[in-house]
Amino acid sequence: MKALSHIFKLTSYTALIGWLVLFALPLWPSDLAVSGLQAVVAIVVALLSVAYVYLVFLGKKHDEVGHKVRGSFWSLKGIVNLFKTPRVVLAGWVHYLAFDLMVGVFIVSNAAHYNIAHWMLLPCLFLTLMFGPAGLLLYFVLRFFITGDFLTASVF
């Protein structure tokens, strides 16, 4: 369990670096912003992905002795059973960290395409950091009110 606690802290702080980059983007010179965003966040997401793959495919040694992970993705009960071990819960957490960060990258990149001011994205980014899809929904609503485009023209 101690190793899992270390992995938890390491992945959480690593994800935070990516989020700080997204929040602080306007403070960078414009020519560094895009390349810096891509490089730093790509490295952060890659590191989170490595941690996730380790936990899912190689991390069984961190499970309690004699405990087998049981469950499935085909029912709510199966999902609940999967998440009864600390390793699987941590893998789920790292999954959230990586994917929510990628949603944040999408928001910043897509907003740049539409010339939406970065300061307007801060509530969307914060909500994405804390509640994932709620932040993405807020961004789509914001983009609709600014550009008239909700999902029809360019999602990507």
C-alpha cells in the first residue's frame, strides 16, 4: 500500500504540472505557448499513461496477498467489484488524471482556433480539472455564446 501511496502522489503532482501549464499559458511568449503546451503536456500525459499501464498490467504485486480482482465492465455491480482494490482505484484515478488533462488541452487548443480569450477559459479549465465532463460542457456552452457554434462546425 505504501508504494501505491507514492504512485498516487507522484501521478497527482505530475498531472498538476500539466494543469499549471494550461492555466498559465497566456503568461508565455506566444511562439513558446503552442510548442511549450504540446511538449510539456504531452510528456505529462505520457508519464501518466506509463503509470496507468504499469498499474493495470504489471502492478498486481501491489494487491493484497491472496486477493483476486473480480468484476467486469458489463454491469454496475461488475464495476463496483473491480474497484474494491486500492490498485484498481488508483488506476482509475490515473485514468481520470490523464483524460481530464487531455480534455483541458482540447479546450485550450480549440479555443485558440476560435480566438476565444484564455481568461474566459479559466472557469472551464478549473471545472474540467475538478469534474471533467462538466468543464467540457461549460466550454461548449461558452463557445456557443461567443461563436454561435456548439458542436456543428469543428469539434476538433
